[in-house]
Amino acid sequence: MSVAFTNRHVLEDHIAGFEARPNPNHVAVVRQPVIFCVLAHAGHEAWVHAALTAMDEVSVRSVGPGEWLAVAETIGVESLARDFAMLDTERVSFFEQSDGRTLLRISGPSVRRILAKCVPVDLHPSVFAEGQSGTMLCCHVSANVARTGADTFEIAVMRSFAGTVFEEMMEMGREFALTAGFTA
């Protein structure tokens, strides 16, 4: 007997029933992000970071010393893997994690007030600047939170915890009429 698997996003059932039109405060679930974990070999952290930030259409998020997440929405997995393979393998290691992580983009005028209920970090613009990221607890789960715009944050969370983070974030945003949907 053959089994047919359907490729469904882990949050497909969680989003069903939410208003289709986004309100000013909105969570957009990125359907197929490309996410790589990149590790610098000892002593090569500055070189690897410079190489990553020089890549077009790749957003670099700090995870820890000598470790980053490289996130892309317009580049395919194979293309980005080829770009990483052209880097000096004596200086860097990389691992594709697209299927193991979920990317949520939350934006709107009340985004900091919503996230203040979910993360134990001061997200004021003077403290958590645009382009800054870090690994922290988000809704009681370890996640990478990045500020990608004036009122926009992206949260990369392990796939198995995505439902928990999504549900809690929607609950925290209820008073701000937070809506949710997949990116176009």
C-alpha cells in the first residue's frame, strides 16, 4: 500500500478561521522561508560575519558567539547552499534548517506592546535597534527574534513549538485586534 503525504504548513490549522484581511496589527506566517544555521570556526567569526552580510537577499540574525541564522525568502535552498559551499570550508560550517523552523512576522503600531507580553527583553527602538536580533524566550519557548523594520519583528521558532508560540501570541494580541495569515 502506498501512502501519499501532503505538504502542509505546521500552522495551517491554527490560522483557519482568522479574518482574511489584515488589521494594522498582524502576524504574517512565511510559508516557505529558507533558513540556514551558520557556524564560524574558531578565530574566523569576523570573516564569516562579513561574508554573510555581503550576500544579497539574505538576512543575517545573531544566535550566539560565532553563530547566525541566514534567512531568505526569494532565494531557493539549493542556490543558497551553493553560495555557502563557495565560502572557505576551513572557516565556516552551515546546516539547512528550513523544514525545522517556522518564521512569523509580526507588525503594526502595537507590536512592542504585544511582544512585551511574550519576550523578556526591552524592545524599545533605542535598545533593540532595527537589524538587531537575538535568541530569547518567546512565549516560554526559545526563539530567535529580529527587528526587521520600524514596527516589524520576525520570530524564528522550532517547528514543533510553532503552534504554541502562535496561539499564545494571538492571545496576547487579542486586545489589539491582532490578525494572522500566510504571506502572499
